[in-house]
Amino acid sequence: MLEIKNLHASVEDKKILKGINLEVKPGEVHAIMGPNGSGKSTLASVIAGKEEFEIKKGSVSLEGEDLEELAPEERAHKGIFLSFQYPVEIPGVTVTNFMKTAINESRKARGLEDMPANQMLKLIREKSELLEIDRKFLSRSLNEGFSGGEKKRNEIFQMAMMEPKLAILDETDSGLDIDALRIVANGVNKLRGKDNAIIVITHYQRLLEYIVPDFVHVLHDGKIVKSGSKELALELEEKGYDWIKQETVV
Amino acid sequence: MTTRKKMDLKDKLLSSFIAFENNVDLDHPVHEVRSEAIKNFETKGFPSKKEEAWKYTSLNNLQKVDFSIFPKQEAALDYKEIKKYFLHEIDTYKIVFIDGVYSSYLSETTHDGVDVCLLSAALTKPQYKQIIDVYFNKVASKDESLTTLNTAFSREGAYIYIPKNKAPRKPVQIIHFATGNEAALMLQPRNLIIVEENAEVQVIERHQSLTTNEVFTNSVTEIFAGKDAHVDYYKMQNDAKTASLIDNTYIAQKDKSVVRVHTFSFGGKLTRNNLNFYQNGERIDSTLKGVTILGEKQHVDHHTLVHHAQPNCESHQDYKGIFGEKSTGVFNGKIIVDQIAQKTNAFQQNNNILLSDKATINTKPQLEIFADDVKCSHGCTIGQLDEDALFYLQSRGIPKKEATALLMYAFANNVLESVRIPELKTRINKIIANTLGVRVGFDL
């Protein structure tokens, strides 16, 4: 589904990704772990198409199609979804209006009519219940005055609404207490299926107890330095990232 | 065939004043006020760009137009054709003028416990004399040239008087239509609004030209808010692109009164808003909000003044502007805090987005603070849209163009939260959405 080959990316001439190779197949869950500044969020932004990151070498493709020339919205239309580490506050646009616009624009891109209002309502009700989101919350301005946990829950609510092929969760566990973590993980797990894939970017092993990965990769200094099964995450938790750093040097 | 030398507008106004005097009661005390006022205008004339307050707004082109000062014939309008300019979704009192002349069949006035009627009646009928003596021209400037020009010709406009503890059953709409019967028409409406202790009123004001003939309105509104009074005033500036408006509004507030003025500027060729608040009491709340969205060569100039003259008062200013094509905007926000006015909270915010290289905005806070224990904040921003917000929307499948429009809509819409007439809010919402090309209809 997603194929990353020898990816080098920079921001303002600062090299951040230095040759990443990764293949994600339908139905798989990949975890990407690594210390701060290793390039995890950059990788997520490059896949989602943030303009300030420039691909210097290598490629990212989704279902065989190179993504480099595609705008962020075109990538979204093809089924890529990024759950933001820091969701942006947008006063004046309610969660509901935002989702309606997002869904109808995506439908338009696929040549479909707007979703009928009753169907939209039903979908919103269904997905907000899944994430245990209060109805009142939906008429508030997007992310404005939301707590850290509410922002993350709202991200996964959007993911549930958009039903992406490839979801990238960037530090979705940060700022969540244990109850919220369980709700969010439950929401994500409901969306797992044989046709879609998930990349979980996290600093800690905690989230992976709930969203169990098929593969774990360790990112360090812009490269994947180690890959393994879910046990690798436990090992990292135990030994810390210094262990990887040392091993890399050796 | 006679040829007539084209007079300049000032001369034409001065000679028109003589004709005007033939039609009003010269023995009425108000006429003394008018005579004083015309003298001031004669001395000062129209403001020029040499004056600091008019640096960015030129009235030169307007002065070259041969405006009719008095319409030659009465015009009639069919309600069906102009219904859309009314906030017809709700029941309201209406004071409607066509080419400056009161239109009784389009209006709905009242004397039922409150007075919602005409200034011409209030100026001539004896039962209003006491009120007129106390309030007329008492807060309007006797010095500013355009205000005095209006005072000189003051005869007609809206008169609203809400006695102590009263509130009219419904909002009041003041609408001025220009029919285009004159090739170019100058209008000088004069409104007087008195809201006594613990009384309340909501007013919507609109100027609407129905053709592309030129219209120049120089309007003056005086508002007096008594102790604990509440006034909500909405200025809907969505006129034809050949209409110019100078709006001079003067507000005097007493203890604990709340006055909110919202100005929505989307239309018109040249608009100048001189909005002046005078706080003459304690625990007063003054709110000034504005949304300006312009294109083509439109020009809007907001000059605000809040004079904090007593302790423990607040003022809140929030103006948002979006400027496209070759449009120009001005925001000049003056706040004066007298030495006695301790514990003043004065907030001022002016945020602007420029959509084109040829659009300009000049924004300037002007703070004169003589008290030491005050909280005054001001912020002016001029910028493009937030890139991170844009990426966030795009990553959800909203194309850049739509995402940009949606962000601008949100930016402007934020000011509407304090609009207390829901139907008006919806209307303005839609105008903003249409202007920016956002699909609204997404309200669930």
C-alpha cells in the first residue's frame, strides 16, 4: 500500500530524513518509535504533503502512485489521514461544519454528490458515540479551548468519519490519561481491517498495549536503525533509546 | 439654452442652505443650532488629506460631483422589489426614507409607550420640545466640519425615545433608499436616539442605493444611553458600488450602561465611519465591532474614539478586515483615558488579511492614557492566513481554495458572536460566505 524508498527530506536545507525505507501492506499496523528529534513527525508530515518539507531524494508512493507532486488534499482524497500531534485551533468553524465540508469535498473529488443531511447526521452520531464524544462538543469551534485529550479524541473522530486507507497517528497518546487512551485506542481498533493500514508514531510503548502493532521500527537520526516485532517495543521500554544509539554506533 | 457653471459642492451647499431656510421654522431654537453649524462648515469646508484624520481618505472626487441637495420629485417604491433589503424574517418597527423623504407606507412607527418616529416631528411638535432641548446636538461635535454640515441641514431622520424601564417589543430598522431619480443625490439624515434609565433598544441601520447613480450620504446619529440602559446598534453597509457614506455616530453613556455597535462593511464605494463613544459614568461597557470585506477599488475608513472619563469602565474593540483586489482600508482607533478614569479596561484589536498585492490597509492605534492604574491592550495585525491551519484543512481533503475561503470565513465570522438578533446573524453569515465563496448551507 505505502512504499517509501530511500527517502531523504529537508526543511530549509536542514537534512532531517536521511534514507528511509518502509513498506506497509494492507491490514498491517506499523509502529515507529524513536527519541525526540529523530524525524518521526517529519516523516508523518512528508507523507501527508506538508509543503515546507522538501523531498531531496527517494520516493513515497501509495498503491503504486508517486505522491510527491500531489497536494495535501489530493493525498487525503486518495485515503491518507494524518492525526496531528498538535491539532490547529480554528475559531469560527464548528467541528460539525468542518467534517461536513471535509467529507463533501472528498466526495466531490471522487465525483460523488454531497452526502444527504440525514445520512451525515447518522454518521456523525455513530462515530461520535464510538469515541464517546458529547453532542455539545460537535457544535464548538474546532479545537478551540479543547483540552489535550479532547483534541486527540477529536482527531480520531475525524479519522473515523473519513475512513482512510492509511492512517498515521502522530503521538496520539501524548496528553491522554488512561481512560482517554483506552477510548482512542478502541476507536482506532474499530477501524482496523484487511484493506487499510495504520502507522503509529509514538515515543512510548504504552499506546502499543492497546493498538498492537505487527511491526516496530526504530527511527534514529533520520534513518530506521532497527525493525522487529511488537517485542522490540518492550525491549526499548526496558533499555531506553541509548541502547539503540550505542548499537548504531557499533 | 442656458449653460450653468458647475459649482463646487461646498458653494452649492452654502447656497442651498439659504433655500433650506425658506422651508423651516426660523424661530425654533434648533435653527440657531443650524446657523452656528453652517458657519463652522463655511469656515472649515470639506476635510482634506492634509488633515491627519483624513490622511488616507480623500473626498476630492465626491466634491466634483454635481449632487442634488434636495430631490426634485417624490419617488415611490414597490415593497416586493425592495423586500430583500429589510430584515423581513422578523417583525420590526421600520422607519423608511426614499431619497431622503419619509415613506409612511413602507414604515411602521409607534407611540405605544415608546416613540419610534421621525425627527421632523420631534423637531416641530411641542410635546417633544423638552427632550429636544436636552438632547439634540448635545453629543455631536460642534467643530468637526462634516458633522456640522449635517447639523446645518438637520431636519429629517429617525427619532427613537425609550423612557425609563421600557423596551420596544421589537427591533427598529432605519432604512434609506436612493431611487436614482436624481443623477446624483446627496443625503443628510439625522438620527436621535434616547434610551433612558434601564431601558433597551435594538436598531439596524442601512443605506441602499437602487441604481448605479451616484449617492453621497453624510449621516449623523446621536445616541444617549441612560443608567443601566442597553443599546445594540447594527450598521449594515452593503450598498451599491456607486454609493458613498460618511457615518458620524456619537454616543454618550451613563453609569452601567451597555452600548454595542457592530459595523458590517461589504459594499459601497467610499465609506468613512466616525464612531465616537463618550463614557460619562462608572461601570460602563462600550463595544465596537466590525467586519470589513472589500474588493475592486472599494475604500472603508474606520475612525473610532473611546473616551474613558470616569473610573471602572470597559471598552472592547474588535475589527476584522479582508481586503482583495485594489481595495483600501483604514483603521484608526483612538482611546483616551482621563486621569480620573482609574481601573479602566480598554481592549482594541484590529486584524487584517490582504488578499492581493494591490490592496492596502493602514492601521493605527492611538492611545492617550493619563491614568496609571489601567489595563489597555491593543493589537494590529496584517497578514496572510496561517499556513498550519491551511495544511490542517487540506489534510482533511478540503482543497486549498476552499480551505482559504473557509479560514477567512472563520476569521470574519468570529466577530458575529455578539450579534444578538439571530436572523441578522444568519443574514450576515450568508453575506460573508457569498462574498468569500464558501458553501454555507452546512448548518445542521
